Amino acid sequence: MRRSRRVVLPDKDHQACGLFGVIDRSGRRFSGEMAIEAMTSMKVRGNGLGGGFAAYGIYPEYEDYYALHVMFQNWDMEAKHRVDEFIDANFDVVYAEEIPVNPDANVYNPPLFWRYFVSPNKKGEDKKLSDDDYVVKKVMEINTGIENAYVVSSGKNMGVFKGVGFPEDIAEYFMLAEEYKGYMWTAHSRFPTNTPGWWGGAHPFCILDWTVVHNGEISSYGTNKRYLEMFGYYCTLLTDTEVMAYAVDLLMRKQGLPIEIVSKIFAPPMWDIVDIMDEKKKRFYTTLRMNYGPLLINGPWTIIVARHGEMFGITDRIRLRPITSGEKGDMLFVSSEESAIRAVCPELDRVYTPMGGEPVIGRLRSREKEIAKQLSEVE
């Protein structure tokens, strides 16, 4: 008798990567311990090939200056010399130092990290650029033109700290619990499937004060990347998530669209749903798709995006990577798992799972009226 052969397919974890975000809407600053504890509770979602944190409000003494965090791969001192010359030629530097680290932390082959607090020193045609556009341009010049040098953070009064290791290892390396306090934190535990695990490829990804952490896969990466290149954004960090940071900068900072609209560009309703909408909504969603089709994000994904004053979480439109949100007083949490939220805040006023494509939004109380006015103008 011929025996049937059992075929065993290789396992693949489709729910990996851990995300967490927390904002105190009153603006109160707190240490990174909460974000670290939440990520530690989701350790199984990562494999030690990437972890990172973004923190807002951590540099009040230099709040008017751009804080450039620069990573020098392989401790390339020639690259550092070139970056120093480049920054001196294009910015006024008020302070620069090696970012303090704990050499005893459990991380693998860390590069050299420096931070520069700077203001633009525009010359010639660059004087026509806004300060933010000027900084974006210079960040792209460093990342594409100086080998082994990468600007991983470039906003004011905020910073990104990331690398190869579990999140708690990265936090220990950069001493986040001891050295920093911010009113908003986002965090990521990485489980890379299609891209390399290296220090620059860890999350969050950042441009200016925009940061993105991401779980999933962006199958539209090529289309998204080519579209963004037309606006001067270049992907150099070998990870699909990088396009998300540049897309929110383009749409929200340069084009002035609020989160509520941008979420409909990234994760619009299906066409069969649009067809049965009333004429006003149908025209609105059709216009978005016609103008911003190359920024539709395909694939299973969840992101948490932050900038000064606000944070939002959003999933793909059919919720292949769900997120959970919780609230306690002025605190808003967004996470891959409810258990991570309850690990740091057991008693919640409210907990819920948003629908696919519907953003969970947290804003400082001081910004809510400003955003309401912006939305009314768009409508």
C-alpha cells in the first residue's frame, strides 16, 4: 500500500513585532519606565534583532534647536569627520556631544552615536526654504552622501533611540529610564522577516519630529518609495517602514492635511464601499484616491505615528494587524496587546479595539482647538 506523505509547511509568525505608545494629554513629563515595562511584557513579539523608543519633550533646555542624532556605523571616524564638517558648514551648532550610553548593556556591536543641537545656517538658494524643509534636505544629503553615517533623529525637543537588541536592552544601553523624561513615548520590538536586522533598520523611523513604529509588511513599498522620491525623500535604511515617516511629513507638514484625512489616504475604503456612499462622500474618497493613489499602503500593517502634540495609531483597512487602545484620565495608550497596557495601568477608564482604517488619536489638550479649526476648514 502506498502511504501518503505528510507535508509540513514552515512556520511563519504573522503577528510579530510589538508596538506601544503613550501620551499624557496634560503635557506632564514622565520617565521611560512605563514604555520599557510595556515592551518587556511583549518580549515574545520580538527576536532581539531590533528595539527602539521615541520620546518627546526630553530636551527642554534646547527646545528651540533641532536635535540631530547621528549614527556612525562601524565607528567610522572618517565619516564622523565628514559629518562634523558638513554640519559646521550648514548649521549653527550650539552644543554637540556623544550620546551617553551604558557600555555594560546587552547589545550587539553598537555603533557610535552623537547628537548635535543646531539651527539652520541657510545660504544662497537655500534661503528660500523653510527651516524644516532645509533640515530635511540636509538630512537626505548626509544619509545618501556620507557612507556609514545616518541621521536617525532630527526633530526639536525629541529624540529616537534604537538598535539591535530587545527593547529593554536598548533602553538600558541609552539609559532611558534614568536620563530622560517626556510627555509622549512610542516603542517598538522588532521581528524582521524580509529586511535585515541592523542598527539603522530598527524602529522608530524619523524625519523632523515625525516618528513611526510599524508591525507588518508594506507590499506597496516600491510604489510608495518612487512617489516620495519625486518630493526629495530618499530611503536609505533598508526597511519598508521608512516610507511611512516620509509620507506623513509630506502629507501633514508640507501639505497641511490632518491625521483624519491622512488615514483615509493610507487605508481608504474599498471601491465597492465608496460606490454606495452619498455623493459628497463618494466625491471626497474618489478625489483622495485619484490624487494620492501611490501613497495607499498595501499589505498587513499597523502603525503608531507621533509628532509634537499628537499621536495616532491605525491599522490596515481589513485589520490584519489589530491594535488596542486604552484610556485613564489624561493618559492615552495604544498597543499591539491589551496586556501590555494593563501591565502599566491595570485599571482603565476605557479599552477598545478600533476598526480597520480608523485612527486612534491622542492630542495635548492645548492642541485640540487648533486641530478642530483645521478640520472645519478642510470640510
